[in-house]
Amino acid sequence: MEALAIKEAAAAYGVECGVVNVREAKDQLSSLLDRAERGERIVVTSDGRPKAMIVRYRPMIQGAKWTSHRALREKTSICEDSAPILRAERDSGY
């Protein structure tokens, strides 16, 4: 797959990208990282085939710790009228 075909395939998905081969990537790594930091996506090819993509770093956002339904049931006490208990737990954000 040549560079033009890679760019056309990316454009079909609405993505703009640059294409460099491995040798160019080795020689220009600092400038490629600067381009990626600005939001450009760079496809690195080897023998004309895509092997990797350099993209801007985005840290992963961590949410609340996952709690299984089983663990939730085990820690929730159930009685005849458990609505107040469930309401308090719901309002506490689990």
C-alpha cells in the first residue's frame, strides 16, 4: 500500500494523516513528535505497508472503581422496607 493509498483510506474515514517510512521516522522523530503533539496523525510504513501510527498523547480518564452486582447485593441489607436504605446508598454515590 503506497502513501497516497494510505492517505486516501484515512480521508475516507474523515481522518487527515501524514505518512513516513521507518527510515524517515528514525531521522525525524523529534519533528514527528512535535507534529503529533499539535494533533496530526502520522502513519509509519515499512516496505510500503502501514506498521504504526504516531498520535497525540491523551491521558486516560479514570472513573469510579467498578463494583459488581454481586458485591453490591452482598453489602446492601434488605429488610421489609428497604427503600430508605437503598435511597441513602444511592444518594451517597455508592
